[in-house]
Amino acid sequence: MVNQKAYALGANRSCIRDLFEYGRRQAAIVGPENVYDYSLGNPSIPAPPEVNEAVRAILDDTDSLLVHGYTSAVGDYEARRAISDDLNARCGAATKPEEFFLGCGAAPELVSVFRALAVPGGELLTVAPYFPEYKPFAEEAGLIFKVVPPDVPDFQINLEALTAMLTPNTQAVLLTSPNNPSGVVYTCQTLEALAAILRKKAAAFGHPIYLISDEPYRELVYGVEVPYLPAIYPDTIICYSYSKSLSLPGERIGYVLVPGSCADSQAVYAAVAGAARSCGHVCAPSLWQKVIARCAHLRPDLVSYDRNRQALYQWLTAMGYKMAKPDGAFYLFIQAPGGDANKFSDLAKRENLLLVPGDGFGCPGYFRICYCVSYDMIQRSLPVFEKLIQQFQS
């Protein structure tokens, strides 16, 4: 006998992962140069050289027992202080090291926050389009997962629909900005309007409504700034990962920030720590905590991502594809010609062009492409994009 919910999650693989694995198999058959894989958001720029230098220096100069031993369950103090100092300097914040909980990447951090806020009947709202794993994370935590319909075509927040969906059982609203899959950055105007709505509803319901900000793409922006949400809405909890900002997806390191401005902040922090403990997600990798203590201030070199973004947006819109121009992350979210994203993805797959349908993101009729790929692959894929859309233009 096995747990049937767990079995269903394991047996029904992610569409993204299936496309990625299909691409690898096809590359072995037709050659990698003939497969155009836009499926997986795997960073294609190297980690800053200072990261590798820090790793070497730590391994060479630090006692092995300290490098590979346990740290405090909530994270090494020096790493938390470095993160706090950097965030304060950049955002004019007033965080303290004690407000940070270091975790093994954004996924377990989100799970810990969801579990920390899960009360009987509690609801979590997120805004479409959204990262598909939010749903199993939230439901396994014991929250009722509710999705606010998308604000098309600009993919800001449908504030009218969100307001109507808030209830006395609403524990939190979950946002990602820059957004996965749209690449859109929520504007200050949008976030300030959302904050006003949440303050009004929280007062009416007699309890805080937390804003959970999932920020793995915060540093991946092109000519815009991502607002520091606790300055707009104090009851904000931030989940952050270095997977994208420092190109470290395989190292699993990030943090939860429960700022002192947050309602019941000490209780929330303790609940996050307790939830992480119950999941076995305490004591993030010691080596990488020490690396972050030295490298928290570093920023990615976005030249190649921006080149890909500009090129794809220019070329695809010229062909007739419709999308919101992204200001962040490394995604384009494109309206499927003919209106059926699954059908269009299947057509593209026959040409070894791998595109992710938007249904899993809560937005049917669109597909996502990840442009964290080589510029050469983009150029080679353009005739296929043009061939496909021409089938819907005749």
C-alpha cells in the first residue's frame, strides 16, 4: 500500500519535465542542433567568478569539519548578516539577521511558509499565471488553493476578481514578481492598490492577511526595479532563492524573510522554523551558506538574457505572435495561434520545437518559452516558429 496522493504526484509527471526529457531523447536521435528546447528554466549564464573563487578559498582555508558540519538549524549567523546587510543597503530596509531563515532553495521555503500559515479551513490565493507546483505545495500543507483569473493581455493583477475572492478564511495571497511564466513585473501602482485592498479586508476580517512574495527572479530585470514589498505592505513574507540570481539551481540555497514589521512576526518565524523541522528542511548546505556569506552582494550579468529577450520578442511579434513584453525573469508567455496551446505545442513538438502549454500555469490558450538558451539555438528555431504560425494565417 502507498499513499495515493503521493502516488498521483509521482506518476503524473510535470509537463515541463516530460518535454525536457523528450528533448534529450530526441537530441540523441536527430542531433542536439536539430532540437529547439525552450521547456526548462535552467540558467544558461555561469555563476559569477567570485562564487567559484569563494568555494575554492573556503575549501582551502577552512577546517573541513566546519565546512561540512552542521550549522544552526535556522542558518549560519554570518550568512544571515550578509544577506540582511545587502538587502538593507539596496532597498533601504531595516531587516535584522534574526529575521532570516536559510533554506534549501525556494521550494522547501514555500512549503515551510505554507505549513506555518495553514489553519483549518485556511485559504491561499495566487494570481494566474502561476508556477504549477504552488498547488501541490499548498494542498499538501493543508491550505485551500484558490486562483485569481489572469489579467489579460498585460498580466498585472486582476484586482476586482481578487477582491471578490477574499474571505474571512483567507490566510495569505501569493505573488511572484518577476512572474513565472509571463516575465511581467508588477508595478508599484498595482502593488499599492493590492496593499490597500488587503489592509481593508484584514481590518474587516479581524486578522492579518499575509502577502507571500516568491522572489527567485528578483535580480533578473531589464531596465525596471522590483519594489521591496514590505515597504508597501508590512505583512509580507519573502521567499528567495539564489538558483537564478547566481545561477546555482543545483546547490539549493535561499532564505525566508519574516520582517519585524510583519504582524505576529515572532510567531510566524517560529512557525516557519517548526514547519521546516517537520519536513526535515533544516540546516541548509553548510558550504553554500559560507559562500553566500561572501557573495550575497553579487548580481548576475544579464547581457545574454536581455539579448535573447529582445531578439525573440522582436522576431516573434513581427511574425504575428502576441504576448506581453516581459521586464524580468527569462520567459515569454505567448498567445497560442488558434487558441489551443496543447494542440499548438503538439504541432511544435513534431518539429522538435519544445513549448510548454499554459494550462498548468492556470492560463489556457498561452504557451511559455524559456529564453535561457543559446542565441544560436534561437536563430536556428526561427524558421520553425514561422512555419507554425503560417498554418494559422492562411
